[in-house]
Amino acid sequence: MKTFELLTIIGSIAAVGIALGAVVIGSNANLRSEMRTAIHTLRMEVRNDIRSLEIRLSAVEQRQAKTEGLLEGLRDAITAHARQDPHGMNDAT
């Protein structure tokens, strides 16, 4: 009877080990699936953030170009005015 009890215990331990192994493998597969979903979501968020930054940078570049154009126009106007009146005197004075 002792041999039968020992074989029963060993069989039970093996069955529990196999069941635990199956649970771990199943949990691992679920975890991988969840991680893939999370990574996909994160990639989409990063892409959207980069697109948003590109749009904002483009707007800044356009405003900077406009400001540069205004400054060049102001510089040209000042230069043209200085050429017309080299001594700082107007014709009216």
C-alpha cells in the first residue's frame, strides 16, 4: 500500500506541476497580447504627437519668415531714407 500511496503522491505532484505550467504559459500569452496592444497604442500616440509638433513647427517657421520679411522691408526703408537725406537734413528745413 505504501508504494501505491507514493505513486499517487508523485502523480498528484506531476499533475499539479503540469496544471501550473499550463496556467503560466496561458498567462504569458495573454501578457504578450496585452503588451502588443499597449505598444501599438503608444506608437500611435507618439506618431500623433510628432505630427502635432510638425504642424506647430511649420506655423512657427511661417511666422518667423513673415517677421524676417517685415524686418527686411523696414531695413530697406531706413536705408532708402538715409540715402535720400545723407546729412540728416530735410528739404523743408
